[in-house]
Amino acid sequence: MDKQTITLHVNGVFHQLQVSPETTLLRVLRDELHLTGTKNGCNQGHCGACTVIVDGRAVRSCITFAHRVDGAQVETIEGLARGDKLIQVATLKS
């Protein structure tokens, strides 16, 4: 299948990536960006181990196709701290 270019702002850093239509956001975060704090638990979106914040909403990255969040702001567990200090996270949208 043809790959497409997407852009993501992950933990405040801009990334431009080539992804296949079936590539999940989880695979991009772990395999391409080496942000391994986001875990693959059930791979079906039930357990929540893969949850990240996309444009202020909690999403299950194992069932979210990367191309569907093109241009989004993504926060992972690695983005919730500055050095050894946790930062305050804004209230998530429901």
C-alpha cells in the first residue's frame, strides 16, 4: 500500500513521517519516535495502556490510525514531566 506523509506535534516536537494506511498511532510512537512509555496491552482498545492525549482528548493509540490524527497535538506519558517534576495537565475534553 502507498504511504502518506503526516505531521504530528508530539510532546511539543514537530515530526513529519511516512505511514501506511494501517499504521496505528501506537506503532508510530513506539517504533518511529522511540517513545516507549505508551504500552501495548490488549491491542483492542479495552485496557487503556496505550492511552495518549490527542488535541486534548484521551484516545487509545492502539486502535487509532496514524493518518487519522494528521496535524494533531499528541501528548504521551513522556510529555507529562519536565526533568524530574510532573507538570499539571489541563482537564481533558469529554
